[in-house]
Amino acid sequence: MITRIKKINPENPEKSIIEEAAAIIKEGGLVAFPTETVYGLGADALLAEGAKRIYAAKGRPSDNPLIVHIADFSSLDLITDEIPDAARALADAFWPGPLTMIFKKSDAVPLATTGGLDTVAVRMPSHPAALALISESGGYIAAPSANTSGRPSPTLAAHVAFDLDGKIPMILDGGPVGIGIESTIVDLTGDVPQILRPGYITRDMVEDVIGRTEDDPGLTSDDPDVHPKAPGMKYRHYAPKADLVLVDGDIDKVTAAINRLAAENREKGVVTGVICTAETEGLYQADIVRSTGSREDEVSISRHLYALLREFDALGAGQIYSECFSDLDIGTAVMNRLTRAAGHKIIHV
Ligand code: TXA
Ligand code: MG
């Protein structure tokens, strides 16, 4: 299959291109498109055939459910049997935007889309190209991140092409995304709302609107029998080929430790990469030193993270060290992704 990459104006996508992309979706085909979080791989969420194509293109385990993307709040009526008050309040506050909510699903949603679950994850993205494509395609697009399963989510159309070239008919290229990590997922089907995946919308922001929430115990549990409620969170994910180790502590100790480790690696001939910030970039001596962003502009940290993990792969890094970001508001989400990419390897200095 030839993959066509179509450049679009991210603010005001060309109608003719959106119509062409929507025609593919309506026939059960796949189109990758930008959202404000990461690029998504879209199919008609109400066609089992579309969902099956997504799993095949990504090499994704079919028990890992897809998020249904809508462009209008009233679209919820067809796909959910019950809209809790908390969901209305969160939608008022954060939709369109980087928040996904879990609902009881209606019969209109095929089990192929929800990985066999009787719940459905729904998000209304804010990216104009995403909204235009969803509306033009009939209102319901199932879209996981548009990466090969296990690779970092794509934040540029080039990342999608690297993973999926030849496997999908079209990629809409709207340039770099704004947030760079996937949406916050909140489960509203239980007694107390639970955060299943941290994201740009923080727990404090959610609690300001609906009161007390809990973290899904499966997110942080060491007990192998306690699984995350979002099936996707159980897979090793976002992982670069190199061994990644996080280094936590006061920043002067962190830089000293990383420089010492990098020097040891050089003796052994291991190419070493460092993930740091604009504030600390000048303090490291290693083969590949990359700032992911500035601590003064938190979303710049999440925006470039996945691109860096891909770049270290491309440059043949054998070992990567990263600073930690727990002190930032976006730190919970960034550390969730980094910790899993690192297979939980952290050095405290
Ligand atoms: O920002 C995002 O959410 C991006 C963009 C494209 O919108 N999408 C995304 O999709 O990250 P994906 O498939 O890579 O991650 C979806 C996560 C998975 O961990 C999946 O297991 C979980 O959502 N999920 C989906 N439906 C669920 C459900 N009914 N119950 C619990 N978890 C669910
Ligand atoms: Mg994903």
C-alpha cells in the first residue's frame, strides 16, 4: 500500500483534504491525523472492521481498547447508556481538550472497538484538524496513538511515517503537536472517579471540578496480580532501544552523577545520551546531550520527550540517562511515561 502524506493547515485544515480523508474512514480505512496530544490512527469507531484494521496496522494486542473521539458533546448519547453529572462538569471544564472519560457503552459501539469491554473511552480533542475530520467522517473516530505498538507515541507526521509507512493509506501532516503526551484518562463508572492515566490535565485540575478522585491502584502497585484498569498501561511502552535510567536528586548531584556515568561508559565504548532541560544543557559532558524543554515552560518538557526517545534510537545510543521532573505540575504525567520507558530503573543521588 502506498501511504500518502498530505500537508494541512493545522489551524484551518483544507476542506478538500478533510473530505478525502473522511471518505477513507467511512469505507472502514485508516487515516493518521494530528491531535493536540499526539498523532492518532483513526478508523470509524462504529465499524468493527475499522477497529480490526487499527490493531493489525499497529501490531497491537486486541484486548487493548481504543478511545472514541467525538466532535460534539451530544454525540455521547448514541455511544453511552449513562452520562454521570461528573462527566458533564468535566466536559464543560476540559472539552475539547486532552481529557478522556470512561463510560458504560451502548450497543452501538462494537466490542472490537472496546477490546471486549462493556465500557467505552471517549475524548473530544481540541485540534481543528481532528475536529474537522471527526465531523466529516460521521462523528465517531476510534484512534489510538499512531505508533507501532510499544514505540513512543508520534508527535510529528514523520514519526507516523517511520512506523506505519506502507501500512495505511493516508497521513495528515499538521506539523508538531502541542502537548506531546497522551490525554489524562478518568474512569467515571465506579463509586469514586479514578485517574487511569495521568496527563496534561492534572489530578488537582480534575478535583477542582468534581471533588475527590483516586489514582488507579494498578498504576503504581508492585503486586503483579494488581493490573492497571487501562489495559494499555500494563504493556512496556514508549521504550527506546537503549537502556534508560532516571537519575533523581538535587540537580547538582544529578549532573555530577550523570557526568561520572557517561565518562565510565565512554571508556567502555558505550554511546551515552542525556535527557535534560534548557537550564542544565550546558552542564553535561556526554555523547548526545538533548534538552527536552524548559522548566519555566512546563509543556515544552512533555512536547519534545517522545521525539528525543526516537532520536536516541536513530543515533544509536546504548545508554540514556534522564533528569526527573516530579516537581513540575506536568511531572506526574511525564514521570509516568519516563518510568515505564525506563522499566522502573531509577538511581537516587
Ligand atoms: O491523547 C490520547 O489519548 C491519544 C490521542 C490520539 O487522542 N490516544 C491514545 O490512545 O493515547 P491509546 O490507544 O494509545 O491509549 C488509550 C489508552 C490505553 O491505555 C487503553 O487501554 C485505555 O486508553 N482505554 C481505552 N478504552 C478503555 C476502557 N474502556 N477502559 C479502560 N481503559 C481504556
Ligand atoms: Mg498509545
